[in-house]
Amino acid sequence: MSQTPTTIRIDPQLKNEACDIYKELGISFSAAVSAFLKATIRAQGLPFEMKLNDAAEATTDSSSFSNWPNEKGQCSSSSKANNSSLNQAGKEKKDEFYTQYSDIEIEVENYRDQFENKTVFCNCDDPFESNFFRYFIHNFNSLKLKKLIATCYAHSSRKSTLSCFGDFLLPQTDHPVAYKAVVTLVDDGLIETESGDVDLVRLFQIPGNSIEILNGDGDFRSPESVNLLEASDIIVTNPPFSLFREFISQLTRFNKDFLIIGNINAITYKEVFPLIRENKVWLGASIHSGDRKFFVPDDYPLNAAGCGIDENGQRFIRVKGVRWFTNLDMPQRHERLPLKEEFSEENYPKYENYDAVNVSRTANIPFNYDGVMGVPITFFR
């Protein structure tokens, strides 16, 4: 299809901010404009609602847009965010995805022996909501964990209220609070109910286990969370995608082992690609392609294909390009690629602006070329 050059006037700052987002999504500005126009045609109008009343209500609620959470009621957007940042809030709202138990179980199975006598920190996880916390409680003894710590973010839209647990767990408050759960001992015969859920009251009645209110908001960058991170061995969680750069930078700065979920496009980030190039970070074992199912809050719009409500009444969406990122070793890393193609200058042209040859498909990597090659992102699968 032929394309027609089009000139439009756009505020430079607005364009730059939008292009930064498109770059993280792996699309160009032109592709984004084309997508908007196609959505307009499908909707026979603007592909979003424009309501003055909604905007007025949004700017009057200080808790609605200042700190969107992400995975299981914890990690927020930057604490510097303000109520006028509606575009940023909208982007960060999309981070509020809750990982399925089965995805965690399948991935951790590849590293079981590396968890023995280790302290695991789930620093983006409400223990009353998180499947990460639930999984590690169920497998605390079989993994031979030393300690499990989970912290939640105070302003999460799905953070559980504690009224049903009474004052034994935490005192009731009239404002959002963050809390920390610490588990050092699990009695498998006492804490699992008939449904397989964790009986948290009995869990925290076991000597050595505790749950308490944090002084701060529970953000993963807060001093309390950083202190807990320093005292931990392995970080396992689903951090907010919009803060993935900052999250993984913190982990590498403190030299921590980790197993976290992110978008495949994070490979291209300047904070991430050098780690992959230097063999300090790699993709996990279990997710190689396709999309993944994530649970979302009850008010999350289900507009895209593949969204729905399951038999338990939980809303879910399907997200493409999701991968595990880790620095935990696994056998798959040491398997050799079966290379069959032979190098020739004709079939492998050099780039004009870089001394490397282009390889269009992973299957076409030549077995007899030792120079620098440009490979597709699918090479990391």
C-alpha cells in the first residue's frame, strides 16, 4: 500500500514524551499514528471517551492518579507523580497485572535447588492477594527456604483490607497503609484450607512469623524496602512494566539474584541490554512466545480481544511479549544452537553504519562466522 507524507503541527514536548513511550513499546511514531487512525475508523469516532465530568472527578481525588500500583498491590509509580499527570497515570494503570499461580510454579521449577536456605523477597506483593506469596508459602518446606518476605504498596486498588482478620493481625486504620509479612516457619498441615488457599491467621500465629505496618508507603524504592532487599538473597516478583528499568537497575546495583517478569522489549533498554551482552541477565525457561493471562482489578476495562471474566468472577486480560528475566542459572542456557547455515558475503550483507553482518532469522546464524552479527530479537527465546 502506498503511503502519503503528511505534515502536522505538534507541541515538541508532547511529541517527545509520546515517542519515549512508543520506543519502549517497540513501535515508531508513524506506526502509532497509523494505529490511532485505524482505531478511529473502527470506532467511527475517537477511540476513547471525552467527558468533562470524568476529568473533573479525576483531578479531585488525590489517591486516584498519584500512585498507581502494579503486581499484587505494591510497587507504585514514582512518588514524584502528581494529580495533573493524567497521561502518566493512564500508562501506569496498565501495569496492574496479577500473575497466575501456574506461571510462577512452572518457572520456579527450573531453579528449585537454588532456593535452599535462601531468603526470598517479593517486594511488589500483597500477601493477601499475591500468587507469588501463596506459591512460596505452599512450597516453603519443599524448597527449603530460610525466610519469605513480602511487602505491599499502600495505595493499591486491590490491596486487601484486614477487617476480616481482626486486630490480631494489624490495627485498623482510616488511611491506606503498607505492610510487611515475614515467614520463617510453615506447618503444611495447619495453614492450607480445603480450597488450597493459605489460612493467614494460622500462618501468622506460628512463632517466628509476623505481619506489621511499614512506616512508609511500601514503594520498592523506599528506605524500608531497600533495607529488606539488602537482607534478602533472591527477589521474585512482577514489577511495574513502566518502572522496569529502575527496578532491574536496583537489583543489579545491590548484586541480587532475581526472577522477575517483564516485556520482551526491555531487552533493548540501555539499562538491560548491556547486562544481557555481558552474560549477567538472561530470559527465563518457561515463556518463549505468545501471550499470557493476567488478572486485573474489577474496574479495569475489558476492551481488547482475549479479555474476559473467568468462572470465579475474576477479570483477566492477555498480554503479549511477556518474559521472565533472571540471573539464576538453568540447564537450557548451556544448550548449543544447532547451526546449519554457511557464511557467504552474498547472503549476509554488512550494515552501512556498523561493522557487522545482518542475520534476518535466528535459524540462519552461520556456523562458520566469528565476527559481530546483528540478530533478530527472537534469538533470545
